[in-house]
Amino acid sequence: MNAPTGTGVDRALAALPEAKRELARMLLAARSPVPARPAPRSGAGPVPATALQARLLGRERLGTGSSGTGSHAVRLTGRLDTGRLREALTGVLARHEALRCRITDPPDGGGPLLTVEGEPCLRLTRTDLTHLTPGARREAVGAQLAESAATPLSLESGRTSAFRLLALGPDDHVLVLASHLGVFDGWSSGVFLTDLATGYREGPGSLAPPELQLPDHADWQRRWLASPDGAAELAARRGAFAGIPPVPRAPGGFERGHVPVRMDRGPGSALEAGLALGAAAGATPFMTLVAALAVVLARRDGTTGAVVGAPAAGRFAGPLEGAVGQFTTVVPIRVDLSGSPSFVEILHRTRAAVADALSHQRLPVDELFTAGTQPYDVLFALHNYPAVSLGLPGVEVGQLPGPPAHHLELYSTDPAATVACFGLVERDGEIGGTAEFNRRAAGPGDVAALLGGVEDVLARAAASPGTTP
């Protein structure tokens, strides 16, 4: 039996007297040769790269992947101290080992290794746009954002981050942040910007290293997968999907496309009625939408069940929440629709399926599904990254919309076997975002039809919750 894991154990241990707390920790550690959650590694040498990093590195070397770059920007309005900003950026790079990593090949020919460089290397370019007209400045900012996202970064060379500071006026700047998806996930954006604000206000010396870092997680992941507990969980999880045929690859391979999507959550809308039904059944908005999507996919395929791939934060240990890194995994959610259940029953089944899937976030999807075994062709995410309030003295900070993300190659073990990835957020009374899709397998109309089908299922379920949708 695995030792208990997660923040629940931390709270339970904290309630014990100090002497008993240490004894309890020793007993928990003794139950498994490899702890079921990361701990600070011993030594500072190279550690095996994560399964996801190994995949991204392979695509990078073959030239078959995207640029591997995620890019976003913030508007800084007010009297900016550029020297202090530069020091703060360097301080954040020094704090997070993920931002000082590169991947090397070991002399013995084993798997790729994650190596942390001792000193941070800040790559910051400054561009003066103050001489342009307002319209030309807007166009130049858009071009800089697009260029930043399209500029390849490299796990192998260690060039995994780059920054641009655009001057629009004496008190008006845009900071563009680009990072390699192999070392930086969506959650990391909030961590990075929070640390940047702290370093700007209080100086880079105020940024102490987090308790756990990306290399700690990478070191633990490989050892845990090789341990009896990890091997048993992997085998059991593979067995749970063994009877589902893998989805086929698109004949033409993979070609990226993006389309904006929006679901109306206004009063009286199908979405609002469906989410209210889900809430009454104890389902979150994400669970309710997955339940409806499973119905749509099962109808499309003529099956009595569906599997939806759900990107998950993968930060199952509390200390990982304060680290920059790429911890994301994909958990497959298998929804059973056999026996003509009502939508309320489907909601209960989906709740259980989501909870079960999230309990296996420790398993990297690249280990769970090897090439040609992926059982889902649609990925669905309703993001809930923590809100970040940035306080810079004398400077107002605002987020700028960036170019569409390149997530299909990050989330899918085989992009050619994926139709679409919905990356949605709930904001201002509506749910919307971007759908990234494979042009070789679908078009914008097919993507819209999937979400339209979800709203149709929710409308009919709300009207008659006791009947089969």
C-alpha cells in the first residue's frame, strides 16, 4: 500500500506534537523505498529529465515540434526603474532552477539529463518605440509579441528564456516574457510575476529558493516510476484503459490551427441552466462540461463511453506550488455511458471519474500512453490558475493578450492523433478561450460543432434531467 500523499498529510502531521511528528515522518518514509511525493534531492549533480522533457527534446532535435516557446506580456504604466527591473529579473532566474536548466546526454548513453547552471543568464533586449505614431506602436507591439512566440528556444543549449522591454513612452513600457514549454507551465506565470514584483520592491536578495524545485521533481519521478509502488500504479492505470482502442492518426499528420471559442453563460442560457443542474448534483463546472462532452463524443463514435484528456497542474505536493517549472500532465477521464443513464447519473459517474483521474497526477502521460496507444482525441481544460495581483511602486501593471498557445504538442503524446484541445477560462460571466486543432483531422466548423453539441446536451438535460440525453 502506498503511503498517504499530498497536503492532507502535511496538515495531519502539523497537528501532532513535534516529537511525534518526526516519528510519524520516519514511519511514512519507511513504508516505501521511494516516497510517494517529491522531496529535496541530495546533491547538486544532473538528474534524469522528466518524461515530458525527453519527448519535447526528441521533437526539438528532429525539428518536428513547434518552437517550444510560450510567450506573454504585461503593460507597465508609470515611472519604471529599468535597472531595478533588470536586477529583479536576474533574481527570479537565480531563485528558480528550472530557468537555469539545460539537457545533456550522459557519457554512458543513458537517458537525457537535467543539468542546472550555477549562474543565471538574463537575455533581455530593449527596443525604443517612442518615435512611432500611436497606431504604428500598436502594430510594433503586436509584431514583437508574435516574433517572441515564434523564436525557438532550446532545452539542449539552455536558452530557455528571453525577455523584451519595449519603450512606448517615458512612463509606458511593455515587458514580453518568453519561456520554453519544457521548463515553464501556465501556473508558473503567476509564480514568476509574483516573484518579479517582490524582487522589484524589495531587491533580489529577498527571493529565497523554494522548498522544492523542478529538478527535485524530475529526480523523484524517475526513481518512483522504477520503484515497486510506481510500477504497480502504472500497470494498474494502463490496465484500466487496456480495452479501449487507440485513436487513429490523421492521414496527413499534424498541422496546427486556432479558433476563438465562447460559451454564453448569460441568464437563461443553456450553459447556465446546465451548470446549475451540475451544481445541484455536486459537480463543478469542469465536471459538468466534461460530462456533456463525453455524451457528444460517444455519439460521434457510436460507443457507450468516452475518454477525455484533461491537462492537470501536476503539483500534487504543496511545496511544488511555489516553484517555476513544467509539472503539467494529462489525466485521461473515462466516462461510462452504458445502460442509458440520465444526465444526472452521468454527472455522478463523471464526478467519480474526474476524482479518480486526478488521483493519478503523479503518472506522466508519456509513460502511461506510449506511441500509438492514446485513447482520446479531444483535450479539455477549464483553467483556474490563481489570480495574481502585482504591486510595483509607482507602476500600474496590466496583462496584455498574447498569441495563441502551442499546447497540442505539449499535451498530446501524438498530435496527429488529436483533433482538438479546448483551453477555456471562466471570466466576466462567460466561458471562452481558444481551441487549438489539427487541420489534418478537423476544421473550425468541426470544433464549433463539438462545443455546440455540449450546449445542446446541457439544454436538453436541464429541461429533462431524469431522461437519457
